[in-house]
Amino acid sequence: MGPIMQFTSGARDVLPLALGAALYGLAFGLLAAQSGMSALQTGVMGATVFSGSAQFVAVERLAAGAGAATALIAGIALNLRLLLMTASLRDILAPRPFWQKLLGVHMTTDESWALFHGTRAKGGTPSYWYLVGAGACMMVLWVASTTAGAIFATALPEPRALGIDFAFTAAFIAILRGLWGGRRDLVPWVASAATVAGLATLTPMEPSWALVVGGMLGAIIAGITPSDA
């Protein structure tokens, strides 16, 4: 199967997952608009950052009054799992030119990564372009939905009066549920949550930095936990 057919196949197979992600993309657009971001800024952020969980946390931190650097670090800490995910794709990324490696890493999402390995587990032979096609489909719908959410929010007189501000909480819960991979995730998740809660409530540490510490600890524990745990 050639690159174009692999790309198309990846985009087609991930479409149901992409449509689901678009639902909380709308919620992110609402949050971004409430935080003062324009539809253009929201769309650009979606294309360049391209990570729902990191975008939610970064914008929420900005809305809470944290600085841009703190919001950026908090988003990066939440996405440390991507280091492990892209490491598992080394066999298809390593032989590629540098720009294709960057493209492949950027197009790796929880959905495209899970689809890639799920296809392999079923006996398929997904290629680099299958991964990129799945990621591209995710990106198009993600950027479109977040931008649409921001535009929609500007048409509302007061989103909070309609309870739409709860969309952030609901969408983030949905993201976390999608990231759950089974009992192996229990220890790093509990350790990360307990660390963040303890630092934020029992110390004078700013919540953003508590999130960074908790995210790093969770990623380290996940990295050293045996796969059959």
C-alpha cells in the first residue's frame, strides 16, 4: 500500500475518534473565548500546540492569572507522556528525514497512537503515513471545532449565565477518561494527583507548579512501572 493510500486509510480509521474529540474541542473554544482569546488565536493554538489536555490546562492557568511561562510549563508537564508514546514509534520514525520525524511526532496524539498500535495488534501493517494521516484528520477536526467554539462563544451574551462554563470541567473529565489505560495507570495517576493536591493545599506553592511536579512524578513512575503491572 502506497503512502497516499496509507494516509487516507489512517484518516478514515481515526474519523470516529476525531469526531468525539471535536465535541470537547467545542468546549475548549468556549473556554478560550472566555479567557480573552480570539477565534484566530484559538485556531493557531490548536494547530501549533495540538494537544487538548495541554491546551485546556494552559488556558485555564492563564485565566487564573498565571503568567504565560507558567501556563506553558504546566501544559508541557501534562504532556510528558508523549515522550514515552513517541519512543514506542521509534521503528517508523528513526529512518525518516528530520522534518518527517518532527511531523510524525507532532501528529502523534492519544487517538492516533492508540489506533496505530491497535491496528498492529490486529495483524495490520500501518506505516508512517498511516500515523500521519490519522493525526492530520484529528488536527483538521480539532482546529475546526475549537475555532467554531470560540466563534460561538462570542455570539453569546454571557456564557456563564447558561452554565456553559462547566463545559471545561466536563470536557477535561472526558479527556482523562480517554487517557485511562487500565490498572497499570493507577499508581502513577494516584501518585500524581496526591502530589498535586498535597503541594497545592499544604504548601505555599502556586498550583501551576504543583501540577508540573505532579505531572513529572507521574510520568517517571509510569516509565519505570513494568508493563505487566
